Amino acid sequence: MASLSDEISSRRTFAIISHPDAGKTTLTEKLLLYTGSIQTAGSVKGKSSSKHAKSDWMDIEKERGISVTSSVLQFTYDGACVNILDTPGHQDFSEDTYRTLMAADAAVMVIDGAKGVEAQTKKLFKVCTLRHIPIFTFVNKLDHDARDPFELMEEIENVLGINTYPMNWPIGSGRNFRGVFDRQTRRVLAFEGDGHANASKKVAEIEAELGDPAMDELIGEENHKNLMDDIELLDGAGDELDLDAVACGKLSPAFFGSALTNFGVEPFLKEFLRLAPTPRPYTDVISGEPVEPTRDDFSGFVFKIQANMDKNHRDRIAFVRICSGKFERGMTAYHVQGERNLKLATGTSMMADDRAIVDEAYAGDIVGLFDPGIFSIGDTVCAGKEHVRFAGIPTFAPEHFARISQVDTLKRKQFVKGMEELAQEGAIQIFRELGAGMESVVVGVVGVLQFEVLEQRLKSEYHVEVYRQPLPFSEIRWIEGDMDEKAVRALSLTRDTMRVEDMRGGKLLLFTSEWNLNFAVEHNEGLKLSEFGNVT
Ligand code: GDP
């Protein structure tokens, strides 16, 4: 039997990020294909076909062809136990991506070779850098005309501010795409066949050495010459693959390939698994010390809550990133925020909707715990005598606000329950206007599409129809300290400033402009406002 530390050191847990359409889903699918986790391509997601991504649980995803929720895929390959955390590509869900990255030890950034760094790549990349995790780059779609690779590397460095180290180098692109040169082995992996026809099969790779006259035949004389020039330039730059810089996210190992035609996927996976970090320690905020993954006692934190994945069961799953030790189904652990012991009765591993019961899991893994409504995002669970607590996950300040009220006032109970449960999941933030009841709720979201998800889910899961009235707030501030409701109502504010309370009882002010915000600060002595709510 493998020891605890062997199990943990075989774990590789990462998230894939990309601008929509760069090929994240296709790459994920090819990784599963290579590792034998699925048999046919197209079973992860076919946007226009009836086969949807395994992570496409919700109708809205199907309608729009976007992936809204994050799912976790696990497979073993080459002695490694790999966990891929899927993230939504749409910008309106970057908060969800942020939370997912809290549970990842590395990120893979997929870039469309023709488009380079796109808007959403930038935004998600920024989120990655907040965590200082290693970032790997996969430049995709080389079978289509792509931009000059030097130019692409320069763009990544200039726009994203991260250095790159090309692990391999493309030979031509589009119709002229002949393969890649591996800088470690100094060999060429030649691209074979016409791509699309082979799209669902593993591609054959022919290896040959640079400078070999046989290469002229393999990739063409001109390509061979260009490649030698490019490699000379790259080698001349003299950069080393500095592993320390990779580990802290300052240098990104870059790979070229084509996910659709399978080309470059397997070498990428192999190198990635070699370079990617094993589970990292998370800090215990009680002692201020890092909790080593190999610590005997189990610990972890909730980074995502997903409700009603199966309409027939109306259940809720709290996804826990295991930070230390071993999880065993049925074990008892202490829920720090709830201040009580719980039996972790149901562990599920996600091959998206095929939920297999997990009997054991180790630091680095993700388990889905059955949640009867007790967990919130950021909560810690731990076993053993010594309790630990991991830092809470900060919520993004909402950027859009609306008043949501129910159409049928008799359904008040379902309405309140639905709003609260969806807020616990972290998809929306809800506020109560001071002085008002719960017949209407002020909702804040990071991206407007979340309003649509909210309406649709209230309708399909809670059978509640709602009205949505957009509210013109642009600035949100939490009032620091413990100010009671009466004192908040007595504040001197402009008429269009709203006084609200969050789910934890924190008091906030919503402003329609910075001018109104300044007014509040200037007219209320001692009033301290903060951009973030309490996170720990
Ligand atoms: P995502 O939105 O990032 O998940 O992107 P998808 O994986 O769904 O891919 C978007 C589109 O690009 C789909 O039509 C894919 O078939 C196509 N695509 C993905 N990878 C490649 C590739 O390597 N070459 C080409 N030509 N098309 C690709």
C-alpha cells in the first residue's frame, strides 16, 4: 500500500483558464482521451450538438453554449493522480474562477495562436497572479494560421507581465504546420495527416533530429532552415528554465500544439506533470503556520457550493479542497465555522454528473460533501485534536445591482429560501434594505449574466417567478466596526444612497457615484468604510 506521502506527492491539481473559444474544453477532452478516461472525443462538449460538456449542468449553459459552473475531473496517468478544476470562461463568472483557483496548485492558460492574449485571458490571468501559482501556457490551434511565435511570446510578456520559456517551438502554422521542435530532447515531433479527419484519434508522432538531411524531406527545406534560425535565436537568448521562477508564477513554460488534432497534447501533459507542483501547504490562520499536506490529520476548506445538481434529489454539494491528510468516507471532522463535529457521510468525486462515491481521498484532491445547508464558501473542516482554520475566500465587490421581488407574494418562503441558498453558493450577494422586509431583496453580482442565472434557477428549482428592477449603484462600501441599525439610519447621506445589511449582519452603503461616497465620508465624523466585507 502506498504511504500517505506517496499518495500526496502523486497529486497534481490545476485549473485551465482561457478566453472563450480558445480551446479549453477541447484540450481538457484530449487530456481525458489520452489518459483513457473517456473513449471518444466529443463527449465532453459539443456546443452545437446534443452532446454537452460533462460540466454543463444548467440549461443556461446549453442555451448559450458556455460553461457556467466549475467541475472537477480526476484521472490517473503515468503514476500521477491528476485533478483538473474546470472554470467558466465567460467574464461574468470570474468570481467563480477565482474561488476555483484558491483550490488549485497550478494553472494552464490556453491561448488561441491566431488571436493571442484576449480580454478574458487578461482578466483570468490577473486572478491567477493573486495566488502566485505556477502558470503554464498552451498556445493552441497551430493547425490554423497562427501568428508569429516570437510575436506571441512577446505579447504574453508585455500584456500579462510574465516571462515565458518555450518548451517547444512550432514549425509553420495552418496548412504549412509541420510539427514542433522539442527544446529538451532537440528533436522534431512531426505533425502527420490532415488533422480534422483524425480529430478523434490519437495522432502518430515521428521524431527526427534537427540538422539531419532527412528533415528536409520531413518538414520541407525552407521550414527546416527557418526552424534552425529560430532555435539559434532562442538558444542565443540564453534563458534557462528557472524552476524557482516557474514555481512562483514569474516564468511560464510555454507549449505549442493543436488540441483539436491532438497534436502536442501528450508531450504537454508529460512535461506538465513533471514540472507542475505537488499539493502546496495552506496557512492556518490560528497559528499563522503552514499546514503541511502530509500532516496526519485531515483538513480542508469549502471553495464551492453547488446546489441541485440533480433535480430529482434536490441536494447540495460542498466542494472541499483537501489541504492535509486523508479523507475517509464516514469520518468525523470538526466544522470550524459551525463549531461542531460532523460525520462526512458522503464523499463524491466528480466526473461531472456521474457521481462516483469516493471512499478515500488525499491532500490535493477535491471531494464533494453532501451539504444539508450548513456550509458556506471558505469554511474549514478538520479532523484531529488540533483545529486549524484556513483563511476565508474574499468576495468580489459586486458591480451590478438590482432589486429582486417575487411575483406571487404567497410564495415568500420559497423565495427567501432560494435567495439565501443561492447566496450561500456565492453566485450572488444579497442585501436587505434597512427598514424593509424580505418581500424584495437587493442583489449584487459581479457580472450581469448572473442575474439571468438567478432568475432561471429560482424558476426551475424553487418555482418562483421574480421581477428584476436594476438599481443604479456603482460603489459599495462596508461600514467598519459594529454600528447598529439605528446609528446607520441616522447617518447623514445623500438621498440616493441606500443603507443595507448583508447576510452576516454587516452594514453597508450603496452609492450611485463617487461624489455621494465622498459626501458620506465628509459629513459623518468617524465613519470608516471598507471595500471588502469580513472574510475570516
Ligand atoms: P473553449 O470555449 O475555450 O472551451 O473552446 P472549445 O474547446 O469549445 O473550442 C472552441 C472551438 O475551437 C471549437 O469549435 C473547437 O473545435 C475549436 N478548436 C479547439 N481547438 C482547436 C485546434 O487546435 N484547432 C482548431 N482548428 N480548432 C480548434
